[in-house]
Amino acid sequence: MNRVSLLLASAAAALAGPLAAQDFAITNATVATGDGSDPVENATVVVRGGRVVAAGTGVAVPAGVETIDGAGSWVTPGLVATVTSLGLWDVGAVSESNDTNAGNSPFSAALDAAPAINPNSQHILVHRAAGVTRAASVTMPASSIFGGQGSIIDLGADMNPITRARAFQVVTLGESGARLAGGSRASSHALFRNALREANQFGEDGQIPGMASRPAEQRTGDDLPIDPRLADNQTERGDDSLLTRFDAAALVPVVRGEQQLYVMVERASDILATLALKRDFPRLDMVLVGASEGWLVAREIAAANVPVIADGLDDLPTNFEELASTQSNIGRMVKAGVRVAINAAAMENPRNLNQYAGNLVALSRVPGADGLSWGQAFATITSVPAQISGLSGRAGMLAPGGMGDVVMWDGDPLEVGSMPTRVFIDGVEQPLESHQSRLKDRYRDLDTSDLPKGYDW
């Protein structure tokens, strides 16, 4: 049986149940650990029991461990994509297959992406083959400024994609928030503050199911009620409440700082107004998403210790809240001390993350521009988004004890032409086939015998 057949067999078995992790070592490769350092040549990576044991030069391969010769290859941690809709849709124009927003739902903040994630989505298969091993997936704001609760997922070929459910809440401000809140930024901020106050009051007066028996420091997003009817059993609320009980319950961990809040915002003044929210709600664990004008207020963002998931290529304004857009945005924020990851939602396909990171390296060579070193740029799509996603030291890095998410590339991963040759998630080698690859294989030789039967004469 050839290697392709083995991988297909492994994929079929994985759908039936989790596969055992492989023990392997990749030697003689150029290794990038993802921690911000530069790549190292002639290095070794060892993975045992689904975890990284060692990575670097001078690493000994344990006896009995399968050895893969990585000569001519690059080895890196898997890419971490955030923010995405991976697993939430198949065909965007077909509403039945598209779960990316819920414009007609009575709920907003309470929407939970986890039950809707489809691990067999072709988008997951395509991005896995591109080296993406973890992602943050979430529904987008549609009928309200709140989009719902996103999940951290892995892109492995099995039926258990959820790494962490209800990991973060999404809210949109700026132009988009103004439009959803009634046509004004003033309205969106009033609505947002009111929602936080209602959630805060609801958390004090109502008993959130699952939380009563747990100390505050141990409460997480997973302690939220799953069934909306549970939230209906809470304490009486005033007639002027704007949130449903279930939405209020979903925002309780946010105001308590137990669940991250991803704030979609672009304009510098809107960023400052968002940071000011911490004066009234000091426990908010905020992450800025977009931040096209972040470089203008980079010092303030760094002082607030708020990370940013920034658009990777905003070189020209596309609307009034991005008038100060520049390709140097990320470089300037990093220089000011801001933790920055590249925003996968700002590109057509998250699989282009490494291309956008490569652009930041190229910018470092342009006079007057601010880019990043190779190691810094690669960290924006590996260790930094992993850290933001609550997986610090476990994903996005080849470090002892980290997840065995390992990708072998046929060249520098930040160069456009480079592609993964082998992908491991939790130490399990993954199939790299998808509808796209099968179409490529069918038509590349123009052999008419490969055409579907519909083409028979």
C-alpha cells in the first residue's frame, strides 16, 4: 500500500474514532520554533505521545522512534488562524450550508459556534493541507452588535474538532456597530455599555447554572447554561432590559473577565473609546480585532496590555474609519510593544496567512516602512495567536510539552511558492486531500478518461 493509500485509510479510521499519536523525529531540517526567533538549519524535532519533546540543534533521537529525513525541508509548528469561519460553511451563497451569521435569531451574545462546526467541511480540509492546524471560529454579528461565542478548534481528520468551546465573545463597534445599533457610534456604545451593565447585574442577582458550586477563579465559558430555558429560570428582571436572559447569561463571564472579548474596531478614536471601557469594567479581557489605525495609538494599546489581531495588508483606506491605513501598521505596533497576530478574517482565505506574514518581512527592507524580522512575522501566525487564544506554550510553538502540531514544508513557509508536504496534528499525520486536490489531479494531464461520465459521448 502506497503512502497516499495509507493516509486515506488513516483518514477513514479517524472519522470512526481518534487515532493514536505517532512517535517520530524529523532530522536535518531547517526548523522554526515559532517563538519569534530565526530559523535554525540542520535541526531536529522529536514528538512522542502527541507532544513535542525537543526541537533544535544537538537533539538526540530516542531509540525506536521513527526517523524522517528532513533534508531540504523546513519544519514549523502548525499555523494558528484567527478570526475565521472555518467549519461554519460550505457554499457561502447557499444559506442551508452557511452558519456564519444568524440575522433572524432572537439571540446574539448567546450564540455558540461549537455545535455548528463541521469537521468534514472542505474548507477545513483545504486549510489543513495549507498548514493550518488550529483556528478560532465564530459567527459574525448580524442582527446585533454581538456575534456570539467563538470556539478554538483543531483541523484534524476526526469528529472531535473542539479544542475549547465558548472561548471568546465577539462584538463589533465602529461603522459596522453603528449600523447595527441604529446608525450612530453613540448608539452602539450606549447599547454595549448597557449590555455589560445588564450582564453584570444579572450575574449578581441571578444564579448561573453550573457556577454556584465553583469558586470564581475556576469559572470558565463552559459554565454557561446550554439550554435557553435554563436562563428563563433566573431572577426577575426589569421591563427595560434589552437583552434576553440567555444573552445576559452569556455575557456574565465577559464582565467578570472569565471569557475574552474580541472587539472589532478600526479607527484610532474608536480604539481609545474601547480601551476607556476598562475604567468602568476593569475586569474585561479585551482583544482588538482589525485596528487599521492602531499605529496611531500604539502606545496607549501597549500601556493597556491589550493584544491586537490586526489586518495584515491595509495599505489603502476602504472606508472612512481606515483613512490612516498603512502597511506599516503591524510593524509600528510591534515596535511599540503591542502583541499582534494577523487577522485571518481580513483575507479571502486564512490559508494565505503565511503570505501576509511574508509581506511583513519584505516591508522591513523598504526604506521608510516598518516591517518585522522573519521570526517576528512567523510568530504573528503561530505563537502570538495561540497565546491570544489561551494556548500559550501549547500551540503555535515547537517547545517541550507543546501540542504535536508539526508541518513539513518544501521551502521557506513565508515564500509564496512553498507548500506543506506533511502535516501532523497532536502527533497524528493528516491526510492532505480535498475536493480541490482531487480536481487538480483529475484534470492536470488533460486525459479525457478522467472526465466525469456526464462528458461521455
